[in-house]
Amino acid sequence: MLRKIGRLFVIKTHWEAYMIIYALALGAVERGSVYLGRFPGFGGKLLFLACTGAVFMAGGKILDCIKYEKAERLARSHAAAAVVSAHPDREAA
């Protein structure tokens, strides 16, 4: 049961990643606009830029992780298929 609940918090597809990145971007822009109001001038603009820049870095990392996890799953399935094909009397696990 806990495993099923835990799977809800795993990003598996690019579509899910884009939705998460969009939500992060909305929050970052909201926080950045608060900084602009609280710190007028160059300091507020710099903090706004830092908020939005963090979303770009996090989004890139999320998309890279999805790509690497997909490649790892593919390699694992190829390795399992190679074991099964090498031993035809052995069934796939």
C-alpha cells in the first residue's frame, strides 16, 4: 500500500515534469514579484532573476533525471532479455 502511495510522488514522463516545472515557475515569479515590491531597484531585480534562474536549473535537472532513468530502465530490460535469450530453458523473472 505504501508503495502505491509512493509512486504518486515519482515523476515518470516528460509531461509530468513540464507540469512540475510550470508550477515551480509560477511560484518563483510570484516570489520574485514580492521581492520587486519589497526591494525596489537593482536588488529586487537581482532577487527576481535568482528566483527564475533557479527554476531553469531545477527544470533542467528534472528533465535530465527522467532521461537517465529511462535509459537505465531500457538497459535493464535489454540485459534481462539477453539473459533469457542466452538460457532458453530459463523463464523471465
